[in-house]
Amino acid sequence: MDKVRIRNRERPNTVVEISPKEYDEFKVLPAVDCNVVLEKPLAELAGLVRRKEVRYHKDLPPKIFAKLR
């Protein structure tokens, strides 16, 4: 998280922190760098799920999703 803050110190409003109290799927306090967009083909994402390298999470609450947008 510190790396994200340092990397974006000139634009702190582009870093979104989501507490586990806001979204109980998270167990630690993550920081999302909204300057980085990762695009992946659907087939690649499906493969990650099939290999259990990632898993599904419940939808983000609208309030948090709006902060990320």
C-alpha cells in the first residue's frame, strides 16, 4: 500500500483505499491505483478461475464502485 501512495503522491485523489469494514471480502486494507487499467480477454480470466488462481467475490457496494470509477 505504501508503494501505491508513494507512486501517486502527486495525485493522491487517484488512490482508493477500501477498508475491510466497507467490503468484508477484504481481510487487509488494500489501495487501488486507479491510474492503472488492466485489460484481459474473457478467455484468460476464465482460465484463471478454472485453475483457481483467482476466485469470485461478491459485487462491490455501489458506494465503493463509484469511488473507483
